[in-house]
Amino acid sequence: MSWIKDLISPKTRQWEEFYRNRWQHDKVVRSTHGVNCTGGCSWNIHVKDGIVVWETQALDYPLLEKSLPPYEPRGCQRGISFSWYLYSPIRVKYPMIRGALIDAFNEEKAKTGDALKAWENIQTNPEVRARYQRARGKGGFRRVSWDDAKEIIAASNIYTTKKYGPDRLVGFSPIPAMSMLSYAAGSRFLQLMGGVNLSFYDWYCDLPNSFPEIWGEQTDVAESADWYNSKFIACMGANLGMTRTPDVHFFSESRHNGTKTVVFSPDFNMVAKYADKWVPVHAGQDGAFWMAVVHVILKEYHYEKQTPYFIDYTKRYTDSPFLVEVNEEDGKLVPGRMLRAGKVKKYKDIEKGDWKFLNIDAESGDLVCPGGSSGHRWDGKDGNWNMKFEDAETGKPYDPVLTLLDNNDEVLQVEFVEYGQNKFAQRGVPVKHIKTADGTLKVTTVYDLMMAQYGIDRGLGGDYPASYEEKDAAYTPAWQEIFTGIGPETVMQFAREWSRTAETTNGKCSIIIGAGINHWYHNNLIYRAGTMALMLTGCIGVNGGGMNHYVGQEKLAPSDSWGAIMSGKDWQAPPRLQQTPIWHYINSDQWRYDGNQADYNTVPKNDFSGMHSADMVAKAVRNGWMPFYPQYNKNNLEIVKDAEKAGASSDEDIKKYVVEKLKSKELLHAVVEPDEEISFPRVWYIWRGNALMSSAKGHEFFMNHYLGTHHNSVADEVADQFVKDVKWRSESPKGKMDLIVNLNFRMDTSALYSDIVLPAASWYEKTDLNSTDMHSFIHPLSAAIDPVWESKSDWVIFREIAKATSELAKTHFAKPVKDIVNVPIAHDSAGEVAQSEIKDWSKGECEPIPGKTMHNIVVVERDYTKVYDKFIRLGPNIKNGLGAHGNSYQCTDFYEQMLDDRNHVSKLDGKEYPSIYEDEEAANAVLHLSSLTNGELAHRAYKVAEKKTGLTLCDLSEGNKNVRMNYKDLQTKPHRYLNSPVWSGLLTDGRAYSAYTYNVERLVPWRTLTGRQHFYLDHEGYIKFGEHLPTYKPSPKPEVYGELRTSVATGKAKMLNVLTPHGKWHIHSTYGDTLRMLTLSRGMEPCWLSEEDAAELGIKDNDWVEVFNDNGVYCTRACVSARIPKGICIVYHSPERTYSIPKSQVRGNRRAGGHNSFTRIHLKPNLMVGGYGQFTYHFNYWGPVGVNRDTHVLIQKMDKVEF
Amino acid sequence: MDIRSQIAMVFHLDKCIGCHTCSIACKNIWTDRKGAEYMWWNNVETKPGTGYPSKWEDQDIYKGGWEKKGGSIKLKGAGKFKGLKNMFHNPNMPVLDDYYEPWTYQYEHLFEAEEGDDQPVARPVSLITGEPITPKAGPNWDDDLGGSQEYARKDVNSRNLSAAEQEAMFQLERMSFHYLPRICNHCLNPACVAACPSGAIYKRGEDGIVLINQKKCRAWRMCVTACPYKKSYYNWNTGKSEKCLLCYPRVESGQAPACMHSCVGRIRYLGVLLYDADKIEAVASCNESDLVQKQLDIYLDPNDPMVIKMARANGIPESTLTSAQKSPVYKFVKKWGLALPLHPEFRTLPNLFYVPPLLPTMAFVENGTYETTSESFWGAIEKSRLPMKYLANLFSAGNEKTIETVLKKLMAVRLHRRNETVGDLPEKEVSDPMGEVKMDKETADAIFRLTSLPLFDDRFVIPAAHREEAMEMLESTADVKGNTGFGFKEPPERGM
């Protein structure tokens, strides 16, 4: 071709330097993104001419096993956009304050000459207070100096602590794993003050309650490389391409290695593209599909075929051989509690016999008491907490009987309930007669109960379904179709291929699951339904298996050492760690709008299941099941003074005084009078998160009750008809918060509505650490450049706030005071064996005994002049040892070793401490003292575990004993953390992390009642709520859910179920406001509608629409698409109300809100029970979660669009 | 034989996530500046869809690429001479509405707004006029089938499908979509080069990268029309056209192009292909049905002694030959026949090849019940959701057999690996499909490894650039070492 000439004159190509100049840069620094995406990707930040110009992914991950694809490159479209923020017009450059507040403050300060007095005058003048509260979110920001900002903050800290007590200072910062030191900065400050940290994992509805229910574990899952080991993957509620962007390659790569993939999702989404089969189960009905899958598995592979691998696994690793009592109730036979060892003669004298359980030995037919139960964990003896087939009391080996089918005393007709169609069935269950002091008990096995629950006809008579085609009988393939819309053939083929794969590969089938499932009201049941299939086919604790739940970056790998620093436990304990869903439910007054849960929850009728959720919260707090701060309707510091006045001279006396006052009801828990001024939370720190928008379920209620500014809710208050214990105050409180302080690098909704905005260093400007459950590396955040403009790292900001507060305390709060801290009964403590039945001391059902029938009470001394001194030094309590998840180790020598590093030692009152003044010193303290990054400490932790379990475990750390990691090491190259008993996966020799491989291979028990994985949950409350057996419950109906009581669909509106899954163009709200993401999407977060619904509503693609219900309104444009099914709409989580939001026409021409404007919290009460095995509180581990998937909205076209 | 060296690429669409990380990697480095806002040298499209710029594939509108005239070819739209006539009015050029009006937000307002009675908000404003706008189009407007009625249903590739087939493509239970990431194809027969009246566009001899000389460009914009892939963009600020440069500053220093480096789906491969430049004209003007095969024939076996000899004679460095022998692109394109050019009928002989996607098997709905079962473990290729004809319109100038063969090969590899790693399928269910596409186990394993397990260096085999040789043509390389980087940065001189 004549026109393609080679340019041979090199001169003509000299212009090529034009683009070469652009590429050239000066420096590359490793960092990552401290955002709750669970990605934890290592990035190279490029610096040119002193500014950050772009980022590219790091490629230097160490390889895992050769048979696995590498991790490189990790990083997505959102992460690679981050550099936009640094110099963007949305960057917070200087401290800012609300004009109306600073004016009032300056005026009062001029009058009084004293910051504290000025603050007091503002807070005690309702008009002045309401004036600046009304201005929240409405512009009028002023730039202030750092010193001025800190003065007001310090004054509010001291004023609030003095007047109301420190438990009125609260902080919300989510997901520490994403930037753990930045989190620790604020929490350390707050805990040293006596303030409160709000949990996040449960609040976000990221906590899968089924994990504590089944495994006694908050969450533990496989790293993404292990997906590749799986040979059959079911993916549901997780849109991998969209939300697991850096990991999804393992999924697609596994397909080319012979893995089958089935995707469940109501819409045809990004991950459906990778499916071999796409199964569009009706939204929220996945549980029904799995119930039927398990029906097929039990019938064909357990009963008919008795697949050896499945049977052996089920026997050893699950509670299925354990005995359960069958009781008579109202003339019917029903499954009851597990048979307690202490009840039978053979074991009547054993220690903690109420918390040890029984099997039957196949050979002798005798009762046996397997080790590993919670009783064995807490009976004060070592060596019996394991899953060996040994009677822990007699030492005799045994082989458990799984079913009494061939060896029973009689067959009883037991009642089972199917909640989907509200049907009751009597089904034959084989039982044995056991003689006890209370008479003869009839018992069966968990396995036999499941066979009956799932309707597997084994010739025992009763209402068993005759075939798969029987529609009315639970839980056949034909039955599930009623709820899912999926045909029975699909279920059968799925179940058979699944089982065949698991049988051939010894358990390499897995479920990848996410928020699309976990955010439903009945998420725990849907999860349990799927997990049943995994457990019955031996797919848990196996590489390539697992219930792989990825919702939120909850895995903070070095949690052992970090936990001490974040909670200030190196100086004093206990911390105040709050379960957030119940906190916001009560404090933001969402309870006032909630009807009785029993009207939208599906529960058997009884007193316990018929309570209003607010009353259940009060009960849970009283009984020590759940924490609640503020604690009392009185300042804690004053209560102590009163106690001392009344003669209390010791901590024990003070405790006794408090218990007496509670018993006589002279002192009340704040939770029962939440709307009295004394009970308000007052000062709120928000950092690393968007507490007022993307994290604000019931956002409009926050606007009203916390902030006292405008809101768009029209919901009506109805709870007065239902509550008994919680006091109803006819006037709804407005503006509970005195001050909201926000640390931020961008002007998001939380910043816009805060009183003080402090400029925070971004993720390319500070030192920090990051870990995730998606991979097994710990990454650094690093300063590619120093913090820009006047910004500072979170560590430095809280250090300076601590300093300003301690300085002010020297004049205003000079003497140490005593505080009392209420602590709920804790998981991984002897409290797990505290309450074998539900009794309420406040109703006179038992005595109030702290730590047993009620929460604990601990007296703590606080010296407010010393908060800063402690903040910057690592305290001596480290020498008491560290640990997490029930494991511990000694590390005094390593603490002292830190003092040898003379450049990092700090003196206080003549004593030396390791300095953690600088961020990097704190990072090194975490790495130096964690069993994940210090091999010797891992070894010590395994030694402790060996003693407890009587098993050999130390070989797991043998090769790592000399490993020590520090911050600079992590900057050089990604480092994989070490085997440690703190976590349940094994990483030896590049093996991919898969949860519970430690338990399965080493016979270390799960932290549950029996020590095994639980099919059966025998807590009294669970039985009363009808969730003791895996079951299906329908989603709450919109008519009774209470979010469309006032908003009525007029002519052109239509009701749809609104789904708010994680989106493609943001990580929650972060990145969503960047020009990059807005340009690649539609310039805002649209509402996705089906073509049919849009046509019905007269809506065309890109038309403006209002999405609203009683809670509030969101205005956006429509995205009409064939991939969306009729009846649902999608607003991807999470837009901000800061950009592109017009004024709502249905709510009086006021600025519309975000997606949380149409949400409100609905709690599931049985998730509040406590003091019982795995049902025992731990921060972010247990409690109801902030569900939001069952919400319905009205959609209508906007005729008028105004900004 | 006139053997030349070309850096070519493979994008494995079965692995593509549609995440757009590639697009932003590129934008951050190259087009994050005034005049380049709307340029997406790398973009990702949802298919079915109309893409970016809208309906770019429809050459009835844009007149891009070549058309066969008798035994030869000519530019369909603006040629050098035709272009001159249309100098001030080129009716075949995409206009702002075919791209989009770039916008930003009044972010400052959030900081600066005076206290009012309602919340301030950052409104979208045009980056061109500064006036408030409501965005109506964007570079990825129909992502994931957004606005399917307006966009996906108007995809030119479904033009020759029956009405029933087209309707089925958008029935929820039977639908599907996939992604199509695109960059400049650095064609063997580039229409942009041919169309440029200024001679500003050239194909580099050493690696085949096609560049627009930013000093020489005179803003005729004939390249914009001529490129059938619409990968040349006019910079309204500098008055020059610009396009993907395959990150030559990175490639020259042994790094993968930014879009490929950042491809988190790990779908991208890059390596050298050797080709016979003498054949370009003949191949570009052959019959449409032969286009794919003839283009593949133009690429030569880098292990063939004759090819090596002729390549050396043509001055191709030894390092490039070694690189060609390791090229992953050669394997996918030639050895395994798994990757196909996009719209070969445009006749530019593109050097970016796509492995077409496997998609979920079909389902059916009867009385409101959805069933998706299959006779075999994964279901038959013929029962995948997108009509074969549709994929053929994208990648094989309409030849369905070509697409079907590729997909069956991919499936045979999966069956073989299932057999190796699980072994739960009946022997015949594995051996028959393997036999049908003549796949042996060794090849299947090699395909599997490069698809599933490749390390960075397996995916990107970048030939040495030998920059020192280019430098020494002008000055002493030792001097360059000391001098390089000195000088004053000057913005490009505007326009004509």
C-alpha cells in the first residue's frame, strides 16, 4: 500500500517526546484505599513535580500455591480514580465551622472570657441551641483556625462529661480494617475519655447473624484465591463483577478449570454474565430454593444413598448426633432443648453439667458426653475442649449415632410448622427414653429432627410429602416454586450436580454470598438454608468449600494487638462498645414509628415473640444481652458520688449500690427513658465514614431527632399503642446532639450537616495499615506526599483533640473521678454459660446478679488531665497479655523490647513507655505485638490453645517463629500474614485461606454450645420465635411493614420493592461524587426500572422521578432497562444528597435526600438474646442488624425539576 | 515477503468484568485535560448497545473504514481528495451529540453557599458553556443495558436478525449481555493514515504503533471520519487530533500499556506478531467471507526458519524475534484459533483480537415458571443466550460457523479440565466435544494455563525497544544520558 510509508527520518519522530514527557514522573510510593470495599488492593502512587498525578496497581504480590492464579493486578475503576480527590474542588482544605454556631460561641466567649462557660451558655439557652441546629446542612460554613476549632471541641467534651457523664460522647467510624490506625485514633481517644464507640458491621447489616448462630464466629471466610479451588460455585446476593471487582477473575478463571457456576439474582446483572446458569429467584426468596435443595440432598444423598463422605462429616463436625428433648406443649409434641448432661444420672455431678450435651454411642448404646462443648470450655479444666470422638468425662472413645431410625423406643408424631403457607404437620420422629431425676425424657437426635423438618419420609408415618411434586408440603422442589418462581427440575438438577461434585471432591462446593441476601429481614434464615446444603455435603472447612460471605471489610487481621490500642485497654478497661442498630433505633426515635414487629415478622404466638422491639431492647439491656450507652437517667459520675455519700467505700460497694437502686427502680436505664433530655447522646464524632448519609438508615429521622434540622419524613408515630417498658413521651424530641464533629477529606453529606469539619489527610497522605478477608496480605497506607493544605492524619487530629481536652481539664476538671461502666455478658468469656433460661430480674423472676442475670458493672477511675499523656504512650497493661477470638498469649518481653528502641521511648512521671506519638510508631506497635505478624507470638498462642484443647497445634507456627514484620517491610512488598489461632484458616506453604480448615483438620471446636457447627439452635427465645430449626419465613408484607401508611399512591404512582445493592460507580458514597465516576455513569445515581413498570408509569429513560415513602424521598432520573424484572426497582447504594439532587415536589419543594431517606430500621428481636453459648454479645458480632431490603416505595414521574 | 513486526493484542471477553478500570488508567495519564475531556482512548461498551460514540459501528452514518471496489479497496468516507472538498463541511463526522457534552459540578457551592433555608447542592454544569445542564449522554451511557429501549435495541449488529430473535434478546428470562473494551486497533491497513491530508499519521516501523504527530497535525479531522472504530479524537483546545498511543513511553521501557497493566479481569494479552506486508492489499480487498481467514494467514510462524531468515533480512532485531516466539497473541490468534478481529468487514486489518464470551445457557418460561436445565453438564453452545448471528456480526463478518467453533473449543477446554480436576462426567460427554473441535489434551491444558493461570510476564511479552539505536541516529547516546529531560515544556502549537 503506497500510503503506508516507514518514517525513516528519525528527526520526524522527535515530537514523540510530547507523550514521553507526560509519562515521566519522580517517585512511586505504595499505598492503598481506606474505603470499606473489602478490596485491600496495593497501589503505586505516582508523584511528579511534588504532586500526585495518577495511580497504578502494584504487581508484586507473593505467589500462593503454583496451582492458583496470582493476585495481580488488584484494583478497580473506583480505586484508580482516587487521585482526583486530592486536588479537587470537593476537597476539605481547612477547618470549617457552621457560621451560626461560631457567632454564638464568639458572642458568649466575649461575654464570659471562658470557652467552657461560653459552651454552657449556648447549651442551656434553647433558642440559641435551636438556632444553630436549624442551620445544619444549610450552608453558611466559615473557615476557622485549628486552634479555634479545637477549643470548641475541648469545651464540649469537658462540659458534656461533667454535666451528663462521658457516655454521652459518642463516635462513629466504620470498618477499622480499611485504615486501622485512623480508626484507633478516635476510638482510643473516646475510650480514654469514657466515651462510646458505635459498632458498624451489624449496623451496616454486613454481619451475617447466621455465622454466630451456626459457628459462634462473627465472620470467617475464604480469601478470593480459594474460589479457584472450588468446583461448583453458587453465587447469590453478590454481584461479583460490580462489588468484588479485583477478585472476580478467580471466579472466571475457575470456570476455565472446570468449575460450574450458578448465579442467583432477580435482575440479569454483571455476574450473571459469567453464570453457566442464571436463576432469577424472586427477590429475597433464595431461602426457599435452598430449603428444597436440602430436601433433595437429604432424601437422595443422606437417606437413600447414605454417601459415606457426607455421613462421616455430618457426624463429626456438626451437632446432628446430639440429643434433643421432645416435649409436650398444649397437647402437641414439639422439639425442645438439647438434653443437658447434668440431667442424667451418669453425669449428674460433673462440672457445668447444664452446658454439656449428649450423644449415643453406636457400639454400646450408652449415653456419651463428647468434649468440646461450652461446658468443657468453661469448666476450669484443660484438655477437653476438642472434637475427638471421646467422652470427655470418662475418656472412652465412641462412635456417635446419627439417627434413631433403627434403634428407638418409639416413634412419636411431632409437630412441625411451615411458615410460608402457615401449615402444621405431624411427622413421625424416632425417640429414645432416657431416665432422669425429673422422670423419663423422650429424646431424639438433631439429625432425626432435620429429616422430619425437611419432610424426608423414612417410613415413620405422618404428614410427609409423598413426592417432589407435592406443592403443599414443605420443603419439596414443587413447594419452593410458589415463592421463587423457579421450576422444580432446576432445583433437582442443581442439588444433584452439587452433591455429585461434593462427593467426588470431598467438599469443593461453595457459596459466595453478599448484601443482596444479607440485607433482608430474614437474612439469618436464608443464610442458614444455604449453609445447610454446605454442611450436609461436607463443604465447610475445606479448601474450595465454604460459606463465603463478603459484605464489608470486617477482617482486621492483627486484631489481637490492635484491639488493645484502639480500646485504650493498654491503660484501662473496659471500653464502652455499643451495638449500633439498637442504639439508633432508640436514640434516633425510629422506634416511635415502628408498629409491633410481630405484625410483620412471622412468629408463633407467645408473650416473648409478641413484644415491641423497643421493649425487647430494654429487656436485652437489663439482662446483659446487649450494651446500651448512655447508661442511666443520671450522670454516672454523680451516681458514684451518691453511692459514696451513701457510704460506699469500695468498688464492690458502689456496684452493690447501683444494683439496689436499679432493683428499687430509683435509678433507670436510659434506654427506658430515651426521650428525656438526660438520656440524650450529646457530642458525636464522625470520621472515616458517612454516618449521616450512606450509614444513616432512617436518615430523615436522624435529621429530625439528632440534628434538629429540616427533614422529609411524614411517618406517623404509633409505638405508644405497643410499648410497655419504654416510656412514651408525647412530645417527640428534636435535635438531641449538641455538637457534631466530622473529620473528612471531602464535603460529603455528613460534612455538610456537621457543625465542625476538620480537614483529614487522604489515603495518599498518611501512614496506616489495611487488611481484608479477600486476601491474606497486610498493606500499608503511605504518604506519597505530605497532607495537603491544612489537613492532618486522623491519628494526629485525635492526638491534638486529646491534648486540647486534657489542657482544658487542668483548669476545669483537675481531679480524677470514678465512672461506672456497664458491660454486657461477653462472648468468649465464662458469660457464655451464664443464662440457661430467660429470666427478667426487673419483673421479679430472679435476683439481679451482675454478670449472671444482668449486665456487669465495673468501676473505672478517670483522670481527664491524663488523656493525652496516655494517648501517646503504649500503656503497661500490654504486659497482661493479648489475644482475640478466645485465644491469648503473653508478650511482656516484646513490650519491654520496645523500650530498647531509644528513639521511640516516652517518659511520663519518671516511667518509660513505648511511644506511639507518631502514626508510624503505632503501626509498628500493632505489627510487633500481633500473632499475625510476629511468629513467636503465634507460636505462644498455639501453645495456649494446645493446653486448652489437648491437641497438637504448635507445628502450625513452627516455620514462622522467626518472622517479624514492621511497617517499612510492608511498604517494600506485600507481606502475607501468618498462621495464628486467632483465625480459623490455614496458610501454610502458600495454601489459600479457607475458613475453619483449622477446626476441621485439627479438631479444634467452634465456639458454640456443643463446639460443633449448629443445625439446631435450642435457645428458649429461638424456640419461641420459631427459628430453632432451619426454616423459611416470608418477607414482611409492605401493608404491615409501616412505611406506606401516610404516602398513598395517587394516579400516576406505583409501589415497587426498592433494592439498594452496592453499586458500580462508588464504594458506598465514596468515589460517587468524583467526576470520573459521574461521567462514566449517568451523572447521578439513577433509579433502575423495568421496561414494563416504566411504561405503566409513563416514564421514559432519563426522565426525572421521585422515589418516596413515609420515611422520605429521593429524586433522581430513571434508567429503564430490560435487565430489571417487573415489581422491583434498584437504587444502587449509595448516592449523596450533595450533588445533582433537585427539590422534591411531593414533599413541599424541599431538597430531596439520598437512598437512606426512604429507609427505616426494623429490628429482629430474637437476635438480641444473650448470655448463652454463641448467643452472647461481642462488638460487631451479635445483635440485630440494620436490614433495609424489604422496603417498598412509590415511584412517580417529576413534572417540575427545580434546584 | 516483506516481513514486519507488529505489537498486537488479545482481549479475552469471557473474562471481561466491564469495570472500566482500563478506561480510567488511560484517562488519568493521557486525557485528563482541557480539550480531551470527551476522549476515551480506551472505552468499554455493553453489548448489545450502541457504544461510544453512539452507533459508531454504523458506517451508513459515519462512512468509516474501507469499501471494496472491484478488485481493490477505497476509503468509504473522507479520503485525502474527497476530504479536501469537504474541508469545511464534513457531514460524516461525529458531532458533540454523538459523543456527549462534558460536564462537571458546582462543588464549590457546598463550601461557599451562604446560610439559606434549604440545603445547597452541587448542580451539574457544562464544561463547555459553564451553564447548568441535565446530562443526556455520556461515554458509557448505556452501561449494563441502561436505557435498553433507546440503545441496546438499536444495536446495528442485530440488524439482520429476525424480529422474533431480536425480541427474545430482550426478554428478561432469555437475555444476556457482555462487554466490549476497545482501544485503537493499530491496524495493518489503517484508514486514518490513509485519510490524513497532512501526512501526520504514521505507523511505526519497529512496532506498528499508529501515531498522530502532534506537531504536524493540522486538524483536518479526516482521521476521525476514516477510522471506522472512531478511535481518533479531535482536541478542541490544542486543535490537534489525538488517539491511543499504546502507551509507547511505557512499552519502550518494557511496561505494559496502562490499560493492560490495570486490567483487573486479567483479560488482556500483548505480544508481537510477524506479518507479511506484501499481502496487505490483497487481504484487505478479498471477499467478505474470507476476511477473517485471510487476515490470519498474513501473520507468520515466528519459529519457521524461512520466516526468521526473511525477518532478519528486513532488519527485525533478534530480540523482537525471540519475543514473537513467546507471544501469547500468536498462540490465541494463530495457534489455537480462539481470537477474532472486531468487524473485519471494515477492512483495516485490526491488530486487536477478541476471544468471544461464553454466556449462560438458555432458560424457558412456561406458565410463569422459569426452568433452566441442560442435557449436558454445562449445556450446549447452541443454546447460549446471545444469537450466534449476533456474535458473528461482531467478530467474523457474519460467519456463524467461525464463532461457533471458537466457543466449542472454549467449552472443550472446560470439559477437559473438569475431567482432570473432578472426573464426574461420563467419558463421552468429554471426548465427543474434544473430538468435534480436534482438541488434544496438551493443547487444552496450554489454553487453560494461559487463560486461567498467567502471570504478568505470560500475558505481556514486550519486545525490546532498543531506544539506544533510535537515539544514536541523531546524537551520542552517552550525551543523551546526560541531557535527557532538560529543556522547556511548551504546549502544542494550535491548529493549522
